[in-house]
Amino acid sequence: MPASAGFDAWRADLAAATLRDVDFETMSGIPLEPAYGPAGEVADGSPGADWPGQFPYTRGPYASMYRSKLWTMRMFAGFGTAEDTNLRFRDLLAAGGDGLSVAYDLPTLMGRDSDDPMCEGEVGKCGVAVDTLADTEDLFDGIDLGKTTTSMTINSPAPMCFAMYVAAAEAAGTERRLLGGTLQNDMLKEYQAQKEYIFPPRQSMRLVTDVIRYCAAEMPRFHPVSVSGYHIREAGSTAAHELAFTLANGFAYVEAAQAAGLAVDAFAPRLSFFFNAHIDFFEEIAKYRAARRIWARWLRDRYGATDPRSMTLRFHTQTAGVSLTAQQPELNIVRTAIEALAGVLGGTQSLHTNSMDEVLALPTEKAARIALRTQQVIASETGVANVADPLGGSWFVESLTDELEAQAEAVFAHLDALGSGSMLDGVVAGIESNWFQGEIADAAYRFQRQVSSDRMVIVGVNGFTGGNEDSLLPTLAIGPEVEQAQRKRLSEVKLARSDTAVAEALARLAADADHAERNLMPAIFEAVRAYATVGEMINTLAGVFGRWSEIAVI
């Protein structure tokens, strides 16, 4: 195919996009092309090997990128009761946010109810407490879920919280096929980094696959898995490890779905990713570019995808929580802005910007608004959204992209060998042998040694500490009355529901779990609509699946 044919295809993709109603030019009035390549390529139609929106998508998943649509400003929020978080959601939407992202509290993340004695003192503290469908109905009260996409950061109880979301939307009049958003539902990284696991890995993979199958059949606009590198990086990994472990997990989900009988092009277009935006600016940009290139090649060459959407990696970004400091917390606004800019220049599809006070407590309303405004300044004032992949062709960025790809491929080769040619088996074996955990721990140790020896300076921590004495900020406090209110709410729901319906639904769930070929989502929906609690459903499945305990390898 002549070079101009590829260029013409790219131009056709660009022409098909609806462009934003802005002038694509610099502040001095210099007109801007949609994308740039080596000298003369835009002008004479002789492109290189790679343009935005063209395989292998190094330069972006879409030809037009932000010229047609800005990234979704999806702010992560959740605290206290569902009613409390509903008010914060409304504030964020009123301030210009265009997507919701639910943060659940620790008891919910661990599959425990608010009245569980193990949860005392934790209810509503690090996110919103959700025990039953009634809480989810309160959480989204008055919000049109057919027009607002929703992300849910939940893993072990993901099928239950997802079913509650769908049931609440349908009760409010929105058909499930119209719902758009993302369920994190990424269990593999829980064993590797975040540790919010409940069931053994193989049983958890069954639940993930059941959700994938359900969404492929019922919810074409919803992403059933967000393969997450964010928590791997927050646990202390390097950028290369974040890249490699995340994509390896993604390949494992592909293999699991294929083993369940799904054709790759039936589900892969709805897989999404979630990456960290850390403080090493250029390395982060290169990481995102390498991720797209690797995913495209592996999906086509190893897994047989033919639909370009299957090969197109799309991802959400959140700025790094571990880069924030309690010392001089106002400087976190600067850190967040730099990290957010890296995410944008790397081609993210949605973005959450951390608030300056998150290292101290849950964000105040003012801090959350500043974080959102940071994205709006980048989008509206800097001009970086007017050209796709503006750093493409930089010798430095291209070299970093190639090096990160090479390091990731070395990890894939190790896992492939570990699984005797199966990435799924290799990843599970790496979890069971603590290989992932050891790699992350070693990286975290090396980083801390650099800080402790002053080879790496963190402003306010081991350098430039003047002003640390004036580091106090007003913070959001979650008092004991929140836990009392949530337990009272749960008690009322239990009194009002039919105990017989709950018992029958849980019995069906246990019976279906005992048959590996059955999709568990219909039984979960039945239990959710009977107002069974998250804890009741989790305990029912644990009675069949067992519970996982990590074995330390010394």
C-alpha cells in the first residue's frame, strides 16, 4: 500500500470526527494541524508509520483526539452515607464535571456490612458505605444515569455493587442497555498490590468473567473491567512494572473470557485500563504510548482480534496519591497539575485529579473544586488539547517509549514461561509464588533508599522544608454519627424486606456457585432486588469458594 493511502485513511478518520467549536491555533494566531510528523509529512501526505488513530495507536486511539472531544473529567468521590455522597456528586456535576466515579468505604471494599463488628470505626471513612440496593438508590437519587457515565472502584464485591447500580438505574427509568461507565472489577491486581481480596484467584476470575459475559450480552456501552495499574504503582512499583503487570493482567482476562467461549472481538472493545500519573513527567507520557502499542500488537497477533476497537487501548488516569505530601500541602496542587498534564499529553480518555488535602483526610469541597479546576485550566488555557500527541517524534520520548516496551516484553516472556504458554496461568502462578509482590516490594525499597540518602529530593520532606511549620489545612471529618446513621439505615432495610425472598435468593446463589458453568449474575441480581446485603452475598459465595490467605514466601 502506498504511503499516501495510510495518510488518506487517517485524514478520513479525522474528517468523520465532530470537531470542537474552537480555533485550533496558538495564542499568537499560528494555525495548528491535527497532528505533526517529520518535516513535510502533514503538508505533502507522505506519512510515517504511525499516526493518531492508526495501528498500533502509539500516538493515540483516535485520529482527532481532543480536537473533537476533551477527556472526561471524572472526579472520584465518596464519603459518609449515600446521601452525603449524592450531594458531593451534584456539586461536582454543577462545577463542570462530566462523569461520576464512586469511592466505596473499606467495609464495602472488603465485602462486609456496616453492622459487622469488624467494621467499627471504618464506616464511611474512606468512601461511601453501601450495604444494600437502598443505599445505591440514595447514592444516585436525582442523577440521570442515562446521561452521566459512572465509574465504580470496587473489586471483590464488584458484581454485587454493579448489580445494585443497574437495578437502581432501571428502577429510575433508565434501560440497562443505555448505561455507560466502567466497573473496576480487576481482581488480579488485588493479589499483587492492593490486597482487598476475598476468594481464591481462580474463583475470583470466574466472577470477573461472568460480568464480562453479562455485559457483552446486555450492556454494550459498559466497560466490565478496568485493568488497573494505579494500585500497583501506589504500592511502590516502577513505571515499567506498572506497565507490564497491568497489561499482563489484561491478557489474562482476555484468555479467561476466551476460555469461557467468548470471541475476542465480542468483549475486548469494552475492556478499559486505569493508569497512575506519577511525577516523572516524560516517563509517564512514554508509559501510556508504550501501553497502546503493546496492547494493539498482542491483541492482533496473539489473540486474533480483527476489530480495530479490540486493539485500541483506552484508559482512565488518576494523579499519584503517593506523590502527595503532608508537609506544605498546597504544593500538591502543583504536583497534581504536572501529573495531570502528563496524562493529557499521553492521551488519556478520562482523568481524576487528586485534591491537595487527600494526604491528610478526605477532600473538602473547596479542595475538590480546585482539583477539577486544574483540569479545566489545562483544557481551556494551555492549548495542549489542540494537537494529537504533540510530543511524538521527540527523540527523548520515543527512546523512553521503546525502552519501557522492551522492559515490559521481558516481563511477559517470564510470565509466559511460568504459565507454559498461558498468560493466565503465568499470572496466577506469579501471584501464588509472590513473584509480583516481591518485585513491587523491592522497587519500593529502592525508592525509599534514594529518598533516605537524599539522592532523590522531595520538596518539603527531605529538602526545602522552610514553611513546614505552617502546613495545617482545614480537613473533612467523618464523625461517629455517620456510622450510627448507616447502621440505623441498614436495620430499617432489613426490617422492611422479605426474609423469605432473601433466603431463597441466597440459596439460589449458593447453588449456582456450585456449578462452574453457570453465570452468577442472574442469581446476584435476584439477591440484590430482594435487598440482600453485600456481606450476605459475599458470605454465601465464600461458603462455596472458600477465602484466600496470602502465604508469605521468605
